[in-house]
Amino acid sequence: MEKIFSLVQFISQPKNNFFSPQWHYYICETEFDNVDYKKLAKFLLKKEKIILKLKPTIKENKISDGYTGLGKNSTTARYDRYNVLNWKNIEIVKLKNNIIKTHNCLLKTLNVPLPTELYIQCWYNVLKKTQYIRPHIHGVSPDTYLGGHICIQVKDTSTYYINPINQINDPEIYKSQNKVGKLTLFQNCIPHYTDVHNDKKERITIAFDLSLKKINENYIKLI
């Protein structure tokens, strides 16, 4: 059951001249309780050893963890080597449907026509005690679309979204408290990061990129 649907916006004031900056960015948040997140967390932790045996992602001839700072020995550093939504698990099937539902609801809210095709690349992040995710951006290419994440096992952490234009002198930052079951969609050009994870249990989130075309073989079709 969907509990909440909220829309957070970074929006500029009206321009007063040709050269003044203008922006409008969207972050969508909702929560679902139709998934057994405890079972899913156990499943993902069992998968972790298998994922870590995969070759890390290589970008510009270097191992890449997507600029998260989680390092080469993380599931995040293999984000393009697997797709969580390919795994046979009833809870993952529910997550997939929740992502589609949230995407469609967001577009309907913004009066944006639904695409004829939609693809997704999906990975997961496991943070040990004292770890955190550094500020990073998923994409800035002309094909950049939406990204997102789902909180699977979290405690006393938040994710922070930075206005892409106003992020240096006096950054405009939106703080989103992490809650189990929270699903967030955001424009993939929005920088984001987390605070430090201090609990003994691993912090587990599922992250994904949405695209209007198939970027590589690990992208699967949603619509």
C-alpha cells in the first residue's frame, strides 16, 4: 500500500534579465509497506559475497564506485555488472512494480506523457558502521533521465540532495530522513550524499537509474 506521495522542488525566482540563472528540479518521495524488507535485507546480504566476486566497474581505466567513496570492495563498485531486478525473488518483483507505479504517478502529477519505453539499471549499496556516501551525480548527459533509491535496512541516517546550481557558496540542501520502505525518485543530475552510518547492522539501500533507451546489456525494460 502506498502511504505518502510528496514532491520536493528546487525552483528559482523569476528571471530579471537574460543572463540570470533559472532552474526547476524535482524530487519525489513515497513509501510502500507491501514488501517484506527484513527478508529482502537477508537476501541481499547473502548475495553480497557473490557480487563481490564480480569484476569491479571500470571508468576511465580506473575502478569506479560511482564517486560514492565506498571503495573497490563494495557492491556499489560493481553497479553496472548486475541488475537486482533480474533476481528471482517475490519481494524484488514487488519493488519493481512500486518503481513503475511511482514513476507513472510522478509523470502524471507533472502532466508529462508516459514514455513508450522505459529501462532500468539497478544495484544496491551496503554500508558498514562509520561508512557514508560522498556527494556524487548519476548523470549529466543529454540522455539523463531519473534516478532513485529504496531504503531496505536503515537506522538514523538521511540522504541529502543539493540544488545543482546553488551548491558552492551557500548550498541549498534538502534533507530526507531515511525510512524503511521509502522510495525516492529524483532528476539524475541532482548531487546527493548521506551522513555517517553508525549502527552495527548494515545500512542497505537499492539504487537505480531510469533511461528512455537501453544504455547497455544490464538495463532491463520496465515499460
